[in-house]
Amino acid sequence: MTEPGSMTRASDLDEVQLETDVLVVGLGAGGSMVFHELARAGVDVLACELGGEYEPEAMTCREDEMLPRLFMEGGARATRDFSVRILQGKGVGGSTIHNTNLCKRLPDEILRQWRDEHGLDGLTPEALEEDFAYVEQLMGVKRIPDERVNAQNAVLERGLDALNYAGGRMSHNRSHTDCKESGFCELGCPNNGKQNAAKVLVPAGLEAGGRVITGAQVTQLKERNSEVVGAHVAAVDPVDGRVQGHIGIRCERVVLAASATGSPSLYKASSLPDPNRLVGTNLHMHPAAVVMGAFDRDDDAPINGWLGNPQSVECTEVLEYEHDSDKRAWIVTGFAHPAGASTFVPGFGAEHTALMKKYGRLASLIVMLHDHSAGRVSPADGQAVNIDYKLSGEDYRALEVGIKAAGRLMLAAGAREVIAPLVQPVRATNEAQLDAAFTADNLGPLDPPLAAVHPMSTMWMGTTPENSVVDADGRHHLVRNLWVADGSLFPTSIGGPPQIPIYTFGRRVARAMLATM
Amino acid sequence: MGPVDTLWRWLAGSRDAVARRAEELGLAGAARVAARTLGEELSDDELHDWQLETLSAFLDRLVHDPDGELPTASEVGAAETCATFISRLPAARIAQISHVLAVFEAGAVVLPGAHARKRFTRLDPPDQDAYLSGWATSDLPQRRTIFAALKSIGGIGYWSRDATWAPIGYSIEDNPGVPDHAKSGGSS
């Protein structure tokens, strides 16, 4: 039915019963790393991914076609009050199919907090060094060279230099041979240029004998005497999620790697033990606002932010990790193709259209919050999840600090005007106007519109079932043979791109699991 | 005065009452009230012609170029592109969009504002713009949410059409990093 090394569509397996040693739910960064490590260790491992498998030739570069294929709920997922749009990936590779390939380790201060405040004594930079180095070598992480910095990122570099702000060039995991700098990272690379989970980890896992089923939504985990014993899987259309059949799986172990929204939702839908009502809580997500700068004078060079590598540079001037800091914003360039960009260009009608006609002259920065606000996730129908999340007053203050810093960067880089899509749009031509326009009091739900791409922390690591969901190895405190290997693991927001940490902890989970086998 | 009239008059009352009632009704409840007000059919799994008309009218106001350099939403079939995109979404999202369109179309009949009291698609363009402005800048998050949802869907329907790209300087064809397989065919 499914041979070692096979990738099969679930719709071809209706009414089949499968057996495996380890079931991996989800083939994003964490799940793919677990799949890779276990298969190469000779373990019988079967991965179920609810999305499809997409070769580079399937990447059409068209927003209306790729959003339904690569994003949960077609890119329309949001918090229940719609105040934060949440973009999460699906498909073989998960969010690594559409991410912008930024690579960073966990900050030392975050690890210190995890040790001191969450009892995770073993998580020192030294203890994680070998795993981080392995992941970086495997995924081809390298510094982004000068020739791959596009005009929009050059704006951020000019701003950093002019203001002497902290930050600089970042690292990525693109192939410098295969990446042709199309600028379509966020809609799936048409050149197979990303050294991502789909390109590096899953094929190697298949070659080692692992099995993958696509269009496979795990709808329930089966448990007996507090031990996972199997799962029910719906064969679904990878795009619209319509159910096409059913599969049963018997297994010895399960790794939940369906993201910080999918993993807790599945756990709760399976009615697994949660006496302390922790699963699905503690949700952090790095909510982000957009700040634009107009470079539209006659002698300004065009920005054309859709060309080249979308993100190469970061500003960390207002990014601190101490709990009482109001400087908790990570600033990178923001970027979208026309349809996505139009959601952040304020207004409608002639005003909105006039700004869209300056699309090639607009640079944009994303102000991504290292958030303290904590939300919750619960299951909903089909592939939907209920996400409740409200930004606290202190987070709005930190957002204000970040937005103003981004505005100053734009002005220092030579922008004629700073534009921010508040309900009453801000258009500032100097710092005094910028400072006057933004106060924490005039920020609120949908003002500005926020988007988040890094949900995390909903099945977090800790020392006891009373203070956490899993242990430092990702093993569930209460349900035997159940592990977690995605962003759910992080006890707090991490204030930066999560792919390297998720790959790294996926490796650690796999190693810990192998030690029990 | 029937129950629908009562509800809408109550909704048009105090701000607090509107917010509370909107919270209680939820989007689905408000959409059912809206469809009854209009005398139209409402489904959770598809958009009816009257809803596509609402979407088309919204799009024609969303993108408006007095210089005439950009085509109109109707000229590029933006509503049809939206409908195709929506049809590929999960069922829950299709239902949501159906409800959003119903509430938006009916709101022009009953909600206070500077516009004439007609359904959105029957308003003159200046009144449509006034109505849109009320939703975009409302101090009720529910109304701003509906505007943002329509703008997001509308943006996909309009800006994904090739014919809209030259005036904004965007191109897939001329992008040196895009391989041939992504340059062939596409939405024109």
C-alpha cells in the first residue's frame, strides 16, 4: 500500500489501514527534520501532510493561484476578531515553502530566560552549539552577500548607517546556484532555490525508507491508557480541504509537528488529557505592522521591492528581550506582490489607487513584535482553527516604539514621506510629524492592520505538567509516546525568524526519541 | 413594525447597542438578517449573483484611477477572479465571505450615514464612496473588519490580473529571475 521511500496521495488510499513505528503529523521545518533523522536511523516512519507536494514547475508566481495551494485557509486565516491575519504554510515543507529564508539562532537572552524561568537547565548556547551547527551546515546557511541585496534592503542599510542603528546583514539558506533572485520566495520558489525542508530533508528521508502521504489531514489521535496507539486520517483535497476518504493508522509513537495552531487543535480535538488546561494557551505570534516610505522624487532611484531577495537586512536597535523593555520590535524589510501589497496601502478609490501607482517607488518595513501577549487556540471545523489573541497595552507601546523607529529609518534613508496604514492613514514628512502621529493610544484592533507568520508556544517545554505541556526533549508529560516538534515548543516568543530553532529542536526531539527505541 | 425592522432600528441606535448586538449576532447572524432585509437568498457554500454584483461594485470603487491609466475592475473581470479564488478556499471561509457580502450590501439600506437609503449596488458612485468611507473608518471593529476583508479579497481579484501591472511598473514577464514555465499562460 505504501512502500518505503514512497510519497502517496491520501485520496489513493481510501479505507486503508496502515501501520508504522512513528507517525509524524506535518512536514514543516520540525516534522521534516524528525522524518529525516528517524528515517536515516532506520526507523519505520510515516509522515502525514495535509497539503500537497509542489515541484518548482508548479510554482506559477501568481498570487491568486499560489495562496490557496501554499497557505492554510488560502491565506485568509485570522484571529477570531480578525485583528491579526495569520499566514501559515501547508504542503510538503510547510512554511519553509513560502518563507523568506532568514536564518538566526535563538538569542542567548531567550535561552537564559528559558533556563532561569522555565527550568530548562540544559538549554545553554554551548549545549545547543552542535545541533545549531549541524542544521546550518545541512540547510546551507550562509551570509547574504552584497550582490544579493536588492534596492529595498539597501534602503534599510542606508537608514542603519545614517542613524548608526544596530543591525546589519543577515544569513539565509538559499542556493547561490539555483536561486535566481526572482523575488517569489513568498509564493514558492519557481527555481528550487531554497535549501528548505522540501528540498533537503524530505527527499533524504524518503531515500532512507521513510514514507509520506500528502493530502492527509490527521483528524484524531487514538489513545489507550494514556498512550498514543494510532490516528484517524481524512484524505483531503490539498487546496480546498474537501474530504475525499478516510485512512486508519496504527503506530507506536506520534510526533505532533502541525504548527503551534495545528498541533494543539489536533490534541484537543482528540480529547487527550489536559487536566491543567494548558494545551493551546500561551500563544505568541510576532504580530507585525507595515511602515512604507515613498521614494518618488524625480531623482530617486526606483525601489521595485518585488525584485531580488525580499529580506537581507535587519534592524535590532529597538529589539531587547528583557521583560520590562518597551523596545521589543525586530525590523526587516516588508514586501509583497501587488495583491498582497494592496492590503497594506491605505484607503480606497483615487487615494489608494494613486499610491498603488507608486508601487515601484514604495519601500516597506515590517515591524515585528517580540510579543508578551498570550492568546489561545482551539479546534474548529475542517482545517480552520479558532485563534483568540488580543494585544496588550504594553505590546501596543512596544509596537509604537518600533513603528517610529521604522519611520525614522525611512526618513534617514531618503524617503520623501512615511506612510502607515492606520484607520486615519499617517503620512509624515519629518520626525516631528511621525512622533505626533503615533501614540500607543491611537493604536488598537485593526489600527494598524497586523499580520503574523510565526505562531508559537502553545505546547511549550517545561519541567512539570503543572507549568508546561512537554519536557525539554519535546516529550509529552502525560501521554506516553507523544512528542511535539514544532514552534509550539517555545515557552516564549523568540523575537526573530524561527526556522533554524525549529529545525534544531526537531533534531533534538528525534535524538531523544531514538534514545527510547 | 416587523422583527427585522425592529432589529435594524435598534442596530442603528446607540454605539454601545450596535457593538453589543453585533457581538451577539456574529457575522453569520447579521448576514441572515441582511439577506431577509434584501429579500435575497443566502448560502454558506456559494456566492449568488447578487453577491457577485456587490463584489463587482465594491471593486469598481476600490480601484479608481481618474487618469485612466489603470483599467476598471469590471474591465479586467476582477469579480470573476475573486469568485474563482473564493471557490478554492475552505468551506468556512467561503461562508464567511458570503456573509460579509450580505451584510455589506444590506447595510446601506439601514445604517445611518450620508448616503441615500438604498442597497449598496443601487447607490450612485459618490454615495457608494461615502458608504465605503464609513466602513473603512468606523470606530466599530466589526465594520472595519468587513471592509478589510473585502479589500483583501478585492485586491486579489484586481491586482492578480496582468492588465493591471504595466501602470504600476510590475511584471512577471520581464523579471529575469522568473523561469519560462512561470511566464507562459497566466491570467490576463
